[in-house]
Amino acid sequence: MTPGVKFARVAEEGEVVAPSRSTSELRTDARRNAAQILAAARNVFGEHGFSAPLEDVAVAAGVSKATIFNRFGGRVGLIEAVIEDVVAAESQRIIEHTRSIPDVAERIDHYLGAIRDLQYRRPAVNDVLLQEYPHSEQLLAICHAAGEIYDELVEAGHAAGVLAPEFTREDLHALIVDNALALKHGSRPPRADYDRRTGFILGGIRRPAR
Amino acid sequence: MTPGVKFARVAEEGEVVAPSRSTSELRTDARRNAAQILAAARNVFGEHGFSAPLEDVAVAAGVSKATIFNRFGGRVGLIEAVIEDVVAAESQRIIEHTRSIPDVAERIDHYLGAIRDLQYRRPAVNDVLLQEYPHSEQLLAICHAAGEIYDELVEAGHAAGVLAPEFTREDLHALIVDNALALKHGSRPPRADYDRRTGFILGGIRRPAR
DNA sequence: TAGAAACTTGACTCGGTGAGTCAACTTATT
DNA sequence: AATAAGTTGACTCACCGAGTCAAGTTTCTA
């Protein structure tokens, strides 16, 4: 294959074009390497964020860095291939669960706690929040979903009188982004301290139910 | 003069050694340049923090970068020459004023507001907080003073029951450091938003007086 | 006012890090 | 075993500001 931009796509189940040999045109060793790279990327990106050196991913996959370029065209392609597993799925789950909580105050408490938990456990989430990486479809979808829940929570919170009336959706966003910056550039505090601080934040923006 | 580590000290008033020609051994052009560099450094560091390129300081001073090395030996020397004006004086003033407030709750509110104000106006403060620059005497003095007032405020706040009982001095430090990180690496919000958020933070850690 | 020392500076080198490339080699496939 | 696909070690490149130095300029002194 001519090396260059036209790198092969990794097998995805429902291959639309070329029905025969459905899963792939790749040679078996190449397919195996691609799978290993994906697995390694999920681990390494999940643990260290999307700015982790590709070299690290390669080593974890037992493969050379060049192979990542052959298969995925570089960092951007690799991120796109794993972002769903590393970030999108979990954040979607949080949003859904949040929506399923009937009590408004609890809903707010839950969302902030869950997001902050995710930020703590998955640095890659912070990379997404800080928009450090290229705007792919998934990225936009995630951000859109987040923007929606911000609005819902803030509006419902005001209506129910359980949120400080002057608290805006921008404040909520800032809260989360500032935390992303602190986690990304600072030292991560012990979990107990972090959770206690989550409590203080909530205490500052919530109001006791009427 | 042989260039190298033994760069000339800029004239300080009370020259202890060499009483004759008290203010300086420097040639007049060198003295003028040094003054311009100091002025430029106060501006540039004050506005962009201590990590601003020395090139920028040089340009602002109407001088070449090499001259900064001749006079101050590099970034560290230059920071030491201006840190008092850029950071130490103002933070000392805040601490003193804070101590002069009789009411504990007001004292806490004032300190947090004033520190956050300083962080917003003077990025260099954040560089100091984040310990990004060499540990000079002044640095240590500033940090020591800050540590003291943390303890005082938290202890007094607990005693008076105006601070959440589980709030620690580490929490206070984290609050301030996280804000430093957000300001340094993120986008600075409009002032009104920033101040509103200061209010939320206080609301989360304070308790109404008995 | 000339000679010497002090001072300045443009144009360099350097350093550390990680992205991205490619010619030569290896392996699967037919 | 021929061929094309795939892999890789070793490279270049870019970045970006710190720090250096030989050559030129200014001040000082006598």
C-alpha cells in the first residue's frame, strides 16, 4: 500500500461497502496490531489523557510508533477511534442517569458529583472539556449533550428554588472547566479531599428546598 | 568587564561595600538601561506573569535581550529584582488589612475576596502560588506569611462557628491554587462573573454566625 | 581627544520533546 | 517462491525561548 493519507480503516462491524470478506481487507497481522493499538490507546488515553505521547501507546501495544501512523493516520485518527469508549459512553450514561432522578435538588447534586468523579478518574474527559482536541462529530455531540443538561439543570433548579437565583449555566460550565484545569495542570488531591470540596461547591450554589 | 556570572548589581541605596561613588559603579548608559529594564519587567511580569519571554521585557525596555543577561544574570535575577514590587508588597498589604478586621466572618470574606482580586489582576501572583519560580528569600517569606494567615483564618472561623467545621487549611489553599491554575491556563472570565463566583465559593465554606 | 575599558547587541547555538517520515526489512497470502 | 502488505529503527523537523559571544559602540579618564 502506498503510505500516506489513505490509511486503511480499521474493521468496524457493519462494513457497508465491499460485502465480501466483510470484516476487513487487512492482513491478519495488521488486524491484530490494530486491535492491540486500540486497546492500548483506551488504557493510555484513559489514564493520562489524549495528550499522552503516541510512543507510550505504541509501547503498550507492543508495536512501533510508525504502525500507529500506518493504521490510524496519527493522533487525531486514534482519538476518534477510541473517544466513544474513553469518554462519550460514560458521560452519556451520567446524563441519562441524572435525567432519571425525579427530585431536582438530588438531580443537581448527582450531576455535579458524577461529573467531578469522572473528571477525577478520566483525565481524557478534561481534554475534551478543554477542547484541546480536534472537533470531530463525537466531540460536538458530547458538548451539545452537556450544554443541554446544563440548561435543564439550571432552569429546573431555579424553578424549584434549590439553586441560587443568580447562578447561571455559564457558572456551571466555569465550575467544571476550572476543575478540569486544576486537575490537568495541578496535583490531584486525595480522593477524600476532592469529594469534600465537591460538597463545598454544592453548598455554595444550592439553596435549601422550600 | 568579563561577562559571566559576576554581573554587576544594580544600584541599591544603602551600598555597604565601597562607600565612595555610593550609588553605582556602572557607566551612565548601563545604569539607565538597568532602570528601564526594571520598569519594563514590572510592567511585563505584572501583566503576563513571570513566565513572560525575556525578549518581551527587552523590547519594552528598548534594549536587547543580552543586556538583561549582562545586568541581571537572567530571569531569576530579574524576578528577584522586581518581585517585591510586583507581588510581595500587595500581598503583604492584604494580609495586614485582613488582620485588622475585628469581625471573623468579615475577615474571611475580605481575605478571600482580596486574594482572588489580586490573582485576577496580577498573574504573577499565580506564578508565585504555583511555585513556578526559584525559591528566593522573598518567595519563602511570602509563602510563610500566607501559610500563617491560612491557619489564623481557619482556626478563628471554626472557633466563631462561621466556617464549615470540616473545612481545613488545605481546603483554603486548594481553593486559591485551583483558581491560580484556572486563571493561568484558562480564559479569564469577565470581572462580574468572577466576583459572583467568589460569592458562591464563600457561600459554600461559610456558615451563618450564631 | 585618544586610548582603554565598559557596555551593547545581532546572530548565533542549544536543549528537550514528541510528531511525523521513509528506506529497508519481514511476513502473510496466493 | 513471487508479490504485495505490513512493520520498524532511525531519522528529520518544528518549536520556542534561554543563554552566549565576537564584533561593534559608547563612556570615561587623563
